[in-house]
Amino acid sequence: MIMSYTAKDYSALVGMEGFSEILIKNHFTLYQGYVTNTNKIVDILDQMLKDGKTATPEYAELKRRFGWEFNGMRLHEYYFENLGGQAGLSKDGKLVKQMQADFGTYENWEKDFKATGTMRGIGWVALYADPMNGKLFNFWVNEHDVSHPAGCSPILIMDVFEHAFMIDYGLKRADYIEAFFRNINWAVAESRLK
């Protein structure tokens, strides 16, 4: 089962409008921790498997913790990858057409996504595509390791844990969301829609 994950380099995002260098670099450090901890857990679980210690409470708890660390790593990768965009959403692209089909208008989708992001609590906001019916929906994910819609594909991810905005925006989450929208890499989001 040996797997090894390497933190990706998102340093090109430093200097993005609306995200201070200290905020984004702190966020990179947090992400690196998820990668490091994912690898540590994989190594420990692999050794426990080899040693026949799978019927232990420690093994069970590490299996549960793996979901937290792995999803923390992966969600941050989706988040960083859908940032840094300079161009707007293509008015002729398949993503905007699907948003219009499922929400009536792009503006309705955006209003719903932002409203989801300003809800009280910590977590993630995700635009998901349901491959079973082809529909898009905005979704709140409270913790990394729970609440993901089974089988759905993430299209756009926004981090709304405090570490994503408080250094720059304090409690003004809506201002952070506006900065996020100014920096969406729509080409990446579009490429995730299959």
C-alpha cells in the first residue's frame, strides 16, 4: 500500500490581488502539513498491516484520521489550482451553459455559491457535478472527511476555514469571497466538467 504524496508548488499564486503574501504563504504551510501527515499515516498504517496490527483501536483511529489529512491535502490542491485566473468565465463554454441550465442564469449560480460561502461555520464550498444526472449544485462541506456527495466531481472549490481569509479580512468573509471570485481560474474549473 506504500504511497507517497508530494506537495505541489503553488508559489505562482503569490501576488494575487486580494491575497496578501503572508496569508497565501501561511496557507501553503498548512497545506504542506496535510501532505506530510498524509504520508506519515500511510507509512504507519502500512507498517501496522505488515505487523498484523489491523485489529487494534490505533489502526482504526489512524484509518479515520487518514480521511481528514488526505481530504485536507486534496481539497487544498483543488482550491489552489482553481485560483490565479486572469480571464473571466467563457460565455460560450460548457460550464456556463450548464450553470444556466441548472440555476436559470449564471448570476443565480453565483448568488447561491456566495450565499453558501457566507453561511456561519467553517468548511468548504464546492460546485459539484453529479455524473448520474449531469446536474451542477453548490454544496457545503463542513469537515474535510465528511459530507462529500458520493460519486460527484468537484468543479470549483472555495476554502472558508478562517485560515483562508482572517489575516487579510478579519471577520469580513464576504470581502474574501469577492477576492476569491476575482481570482478564479475558470479554465481549470471548466476542465473539471466532464
